[in-house]
Amino acid sequence: MNALVTPASYIDTGVSRFKDNPFIEALPALESSKNEFLLNISYYPPRPTTATRKKGEIVRAMELATLNDLVYPFPEYQKAAMAIATIWRESYVARNPMDVVDRQRRSALSAGGAVQLPPNWKSSGKGHLVIAISGAGKTTLIHRYLLRYPQVIAHDGYKGNHLKCHQVTYLVLRVPHDATLKGLCLQFFQKIDALLSTSYLRQALSLRNIAPMVQLMNQVATAVSLGLLVIDEVQSLKNATGENAEVVLNLFSEIIEHLGISLVCVATPAVQMVANGSVGNVRKIASHGVTNLKPMDRDDPGWNEFCSAYWDYTYVQNKGKLTKTIMNAWHDVSAGNTAFAALAFSLAQRNEIGGREIIDEVAFQRVAAVDMSFLQPAIRALLSKDPAKLAAFDDLLFLPEYIALRQAQGISAPASEPATAEEFAEMAPAPKKPKANRKKAAALPGAQVDLGPMENPLEL
């Protein structure tokens, strides 16, 4: 079995509406308390000791990379994680593979053409929207929570009943920078192929037209029993030309209502530009609420706790007391933005190791004046809280200087854009007559797509 595939092990959730649903019971056990959501997301690497701070300059300078591994659990993470855990399972309530209505739904979707779903089937999929400025930790939150879930689960029977299929529990996509629906679809097929060793991307490329490509996407998502779809960088839809943004948002709504798959959309505040033009779709995307991660104010108790957590990772020889003056200087250089604050602390230590060997307000003032001086427009925009000034904030984070500075600290650069449709097009083979194959049948416009036994888990 593929190392990425986990054999199903069923756990009764204790929730009556989830009972006897193998797709839900195969997921990891529910958290026992709200606080456990934060414990599962947070990560504190081994802290430096007095002995560590006595080591040589080069050793300590390299130990600074440990800061990149620290994941501080903000209180708002709890709300988002609980929402994701809920809508993830709710997604499968109306798609229980042991239910005859679900079998009828799957059969209708696999038939191709105009789809007539069973009249007594109603989607249980929901949407949740996570909004935060770049560097506030929204992507970290999502990926840290997803880590405890197997992405592909293999079912081989359930309580003495036939059940033979692979369940893709979640998938993470990013809105392409040009916001094209085709680019998003091709990204979907590429990721499914990577997980299941299928050839849906090749099939999609043979279609050329977007309508049958979306139909194939709907069929594949149903075939693999996708539970949760995460769409990152939704604000990129503001770059869409013509009515492309509306078309993509319509697809998001269809995923929730038509396919029954729950959706988590992650975006910066710039998504408001998109939301204003499609209130109905955004309402569906946020049907299970919104999590808003904001920069910390200098007088926010959360800022004090954040600074205290990072202060434990002091590698200079003289670990002094964390004072209000130091925290204020720290805030001045970061404006309470998580990414800026972590970077400033790392840079301050890099500068002082082998020098003054102490972190104080002077250390942060030096970082502000020298290392992060080019980010001052972004800092001022954050401190102003002016929507007009914040509108240009995201672009500032892609300055070559900022990317180079992060890479020098061993921090991953801002996520690169997924391959475009044009790049995929170069991979497209010359059109050939499709060969019959139950698992990898070529999809043609208007043709029924045979997705094999995965389409109907109960089929003997």
C-alpha cells in the first residue's frame, strides 16, 4: 500500500448524527476539549538552556533557525480549528456511503450531462472563511491543524458490509494569481494524481474546454469522497478579468451545495473587493462563520504572551528580563504582525550574537533602522489600520528584499504561485483516441466518465 494511504480504523465519535458513517468514523478522534484544539496546533521546539547560551557564536547563530519551527497558538485559532473539525464531519453526514440515497446521488453524478440529484438528498456541506493580513498566521493555522489527519484513507469493509474505496479527506488549492478557473481545475487534478497515481490531469488537458473540465472535477471529487477543500489566497480573485471572479465563486458555491463538500476559504482583507460583487456566493462560503486574525496591539494581553513565548528562545549570552520597554520597541518594528515580530526577534539576535550579547530596545531599534527599514511603509500601514493603506500591504511582502531577508534566516519565502494553465498546456499530449480503462478512462466533452469502483464504494 502507498505510504501516503492509511488503512481505515473506525472510532465512534459519540455524536449521534455521525453514528454508523464510515467516512466520519475513519477520521481521527474528536478533540476532548476546546483547549485541545490549541494544543494540537501549537509547537514549541526544545528551548535553549544556559549551557546553550554558552556555546560559540556560530553554533548559536545557526540555532536561531529553531525560531522558524515555533508555532504559537493564538486564541482565535481555537475558533477556526473547531469550525473546520465540525464542517469537515458535517460534509459527510449527507454523503454516508452506507445510505441508499447517497448511492443514488453518486450514480447521478457519474452519469455525466445534466445531473438530477435525488429529491430527498440535501447537502450538509458548509463554508468557513478565514481572513487575516499576510504574515498573521492563517496558513500556518490551516496546515498545522491538517497535520493530524491522514490525507488518504483506504476502506476495505465496514461492520461486515462491503465498502471498497479510497477516501481523500482533504485537499488544499491556491487561487492562481491570474484567478482563472482553468488554472484552479488543473491544480485540483494535479494534486489528486499525486495522491492516487491517477491520470486525471492528462484527461483534463485533453478536454481543452472549461465546462467539461469542471464536470470532470465534480465527478472526481465525488469519486474520491473528498471531505474538505481548502482554498488559499482567495483575494487573488480581485485580479480576475471580466466575470472570471464570479465564475470561480459560483464553483465554490456549487462545491458546497451540489457536491456536499465543505469548503474553507483563506484570504487577506483584500477579499472584500471580491465580496462586494458577489454577496450571495460569499454568504455561502461563510455559512459556518468567519475567523478574523488581526495584528496584536501593544497593550493587548496576547502581545505580552506572544513575546514571552518567543523570549524563551533567547540565544544571546545575557538573557535579560523581558520589560515593557523592550516589548514596545519590538512592537514598533513589527506592528504586532506575527511574521514581522518573529523575523525582528531573529534579526536582533543575529546582530547581537558576538557583539553586545543582549536583547533590549536598542537591539530592536537597530533592526527597524537597518535590517527592516524597507518595510516601514508596511509597518505604517499596519499601525494606521487604514483600509486604503492596507490595500497595498500584500504587495510589499513580495519585495525581493523581504524575500531575501527571510531566506537568509532560513524562513520559507512566500508560497510560489501554482503552475498556470499555459504551463500545463505544454504537457498536453497530442489528441489520441481514448482507450477503455476502468480506472483511468479518458474524459471527452459530453461523454460519460468511467471512474471505476471508487465511484460507487458499495458496488460488488
